[in-house]
Amino acid sequence: MAIEVQHADANNFKDIIAKGTVLVDFWATWCGPCRMQGKILEELAKTIDEGVASIVKVDIDNNADLASEYGVTSIPALFVFKDGEIDEEFVGVQQADTLKDAMSK
């Protein structure tokens, strides 16, 4: 079964990234590359079994403090968290294979 892409905000972010592997996409609705990345993430989610990893989107316009906390200055910005710690970071549109590899390390 594929995973579902979740949305996070400052209220639930720390809980979401605390355990396991979580790919976080910092994005904005007005960002063209972010919309492209969103489609890639939706397809990626279909290839990941539930419980293996999670994909979370954080809208920087609604969560500027959270974006600032993680040093997001360009979007899309993608972070792979493992048990609450940043394992890998990407800026710009990334292909599904690149992200899947980073999540499975």
C-alpha cells in the first residue's frame, strides 16, 4: 500500500519527524518548481510502502518560522530526516529516484 503525502505545520512538525524516515518538502503555492516537485512526490508516494517512510509538505507562507528554523532560503527545499535528525538536504527539483535513494540509505 502506498503512503499518503501529509501536510505539517509548526504544531505537529517535531512529532512527525521524530521517528523513522521522513522526507520533508518546504514549498509554496506560487512556486512553479514546487508544483513540479509536488507531482514527483505524489508519484514517489505510490512506490513507498506505508510504514517504511513518510512524505510531508510544509507551506513556507503559512510556516515561515519553521522554514527559517531550518534555514530554508530557496524552494523547493527537501530534507530527509531520520529519527528527527537531518540526514540529507536538497534544493531545487529532485527526481523520484534521487529522493528514494536518499530515503532508503
